[in-house]
Amino acid sequence: MAYDRYVAVCKPLQYPVPLRSKICCIMSLCTWFWSCVQALICSFYVLPLPYCRTNVIVHNFCEYPALIQLSCSDNSAFEKTVYLGCLLLFLIPISVIFASYLAILLQVLRMKSIERSHKALGTCLSHLCVVGFFYGAAILTYMTPISSYSAEKAVINSVFTTILPPML
């Protein structure tokens, strides 16, 4: 979406050219591939863990921090590995999103028409809110220490990723 907004605002006459289906497919496939790799790494580690507590997870999603808390083994190396992986998976997309919105902001500041600049900023504001909600909740879920994970926080975070964005 950030790339789409960037092209629509900064290069409106070239809008159909950069968004060819091949480029969109490549960007989508890369995103899906790296997300699946991250999920598989977590799954292969978490599934064979020995669990010494109750097997009831008080949450509407079965996320790995909830499962790690139930485990009775030392998971510090896994936590560090996942933290580094999440750091990469969060920093790269956020950097691209912020770079594209910085380019949009610079382009909007050069516009002479106030009406057009308000329209361009209004178009981008809802996307920035969704990005903020989604990445904020993801950072709070996956990048905080697992010892501080709680079901209540997870439910609140899921509201920010599943309920609020569609309302915008």
C-alpha cells in the first residue's frame, strides 16, 4: 500500500507503469516467503517443547509466546533468535513504508494547491494509522520479553490488529 500511495502521489502520470502485475506478484511472494520462513522456524522450535504446566491457553490466538510460557525448558536462546528475526521482519518493511511516506510528504509540500495536498495527505493518513496499529501491536506481542507476556495484553493487541484497521 505504501508503494501504491507513493506512486499515486509522487508519479501520478506513471501510475499504471510501475504497478505492473509482475512487480506486485514479486513483492507479494517475497513477503509471503519470509513470513512463512519465520513462522516455520518458530513452529519447529515450539512444537516439540516439553510442557509442564496446564495445556489451556487463555487467548483467542495460539501464538508462540503463550506456548513458550507453558514450557518448562530454558528458551533464552530461542527468544534471542526470534527477537533478531522479528527485528529484521519489522525494520525492513517499516523503513520502506517511512521512506515512501517521506517522499510523499516532500512531494506534497511542493504542491501549490492546498486542496490537492489535503487530498493526498488524507489518502495516506488512514494507511499510516493502520500501519501504526498493526506494527505497534506486533512489536508489543513479539518483541517484548516472553516473561512479561499476558493473555490480557494479547487480547488488547489483537483488537488493534483485527478490529480497528477495518473500521478505518
